[in-house]
Amino acid sequence: MHSDQDFGPTFSHLEPLIWNWFCPERPQIDPSLRLRRAIHASDPLLVSRILKSHPTLLHNPDTSPLGLSNTSLHLACSLGYLPIVRVLLSLGHDSPPNSISLNEEHQTPLMLAAREGHTEVVHELCSKWEWGGRSIGFRDLRGRDAVMETSRGGHDTCLQILLTFAGQHSEHNDSTSSNSTERILENADVDGNTALHFASSNGHLLVLRTLLAAGADAERRNVWSWTPVAYSATVQAEVYFKGLVAEVERRKTVRREVEMQRESKATAGSSVRLVGAADGEA
């Protein structure tokens, strides 16, 4: 009897590698899974190559149990990968005449980016989409919009970007538009909570200041008749909140007095000119 060692080393450990190399039917990873992996890896070049070979996978909704049917843009925005967001937008993701992508909870890519505080992605979405701030007013199944999501997370810079583009949108449309700054600040979820409620309950002081300066109503009550100040995270936050409200009211009073003085001066000036004209005629 001779053992295998008598005839030198064997190469049985190489058989799987040789088989996979020469087997023409070795298993391939599904292209949709490869695309999601490329987005997770933040590899815009690989994303471009995959979509060039499989253009129908541009949206590629995630059908896994926890995927919520999030599209490629949803995934890239939630992760904050700006180069991939630009690649997807350049290839026609969420561009006219197609509608804005919604997942199973009716959330837009902008909502996910705002929730996570990805400032550059939020700015890119608001500035590149042809409809500008139209997506800012979109609301999910719970009635929440991008402003509420970013206020809940305490992302003040994202909030300022959203309000700025909402204001630009309202300038090109009437102030009653659902995407105007006034209407967005009035939005409330199914429980009646506004962006100010979310900012107050989470103790985001900078967000409180931004919302109040933009005109948010500090006396707005939810379905349980609670105002935003009642949800203050700490006593110090409550004192700060009340101080901000008092400051805003003081500025409004000063602004009204200045406007009244201007109107009275204008009225007095016009009456003087009329009397002068009458004297001249006489």
C-alpha cells in the first residue's frame, strides 16, 4: 500500500478554483444586487458601468422585506453619496416627465437626505430638479415633509436650504402654493405636530431659532392641545424658547410701527401736495 504522500503533493485544494475558472456556467450575482452594492460602496464609476449595461435598472426598487421599495436615488440620498446622486440624476432618475420617486411610506429621496442631515445632497436635489422646491412640500403617510424630518434631526443647515428654496418657489408662484414657506411651516403630521414641535421635543435650539425667524407659529397646538413650548426637552430649553418667542414678537411690533409711520408720512405728504395744487389753481 502506498499513501498519497508517497507520490508527492496533491492539488485537490485547487480543484474548486480550476472548476470555477473553466466552468462557463458559474453563478453570477444579480445585476440589481450588484447595483445596490456599488451604491453602498460609494463607487460612481461602477454604478455607471452597471447602468450602461442594464439601463432598465435605473430606479431598481428594493423588494426585500425591509427595503420599503427604496429606489437607487433613495439609497444614495440616505447614505449621502453626492457623486452617485449626480450620476443617477444625469441618467434621468426622477427627471421630467417622470414623477418624483416614492417608497412604500411615500417618502421622497429628499426626505431621506434631510432626515440624515446630508447638506450637499439636499442642496443638489433642490437646485438640480427642474421643479425646484416642488418636492419640499411632499408629505409621507404620516403627514411629515422634509422640513419636519430635518427639524426632528436637528440639522439647521439643511433646514435653511429647504426654506430658502421654498421661498424661491413661492416667489415664482402664489403664496397659497402648497410649497410656499408659509404653507410648509403650517404643515402638521397625523398627530398635529409641526416642525416646531419636533425641534422643541428634541432640544434643537438652532432649529427653533430658524423656524421662528421664518414665521413658524409658536402657539400651534397638536391633537392633544399641546404647544411646541410644552415639549421643551429641558427647563433651560423652555426658557430659551420663550425668550425667542418674545424676541420675535418684539420685532414684529417694531416692524408694524415702522410701517405705520411710513404710511402716515406718505399720506401727509400727498395731502400737502394736493393743498398746494389747489392753492396754485386759485
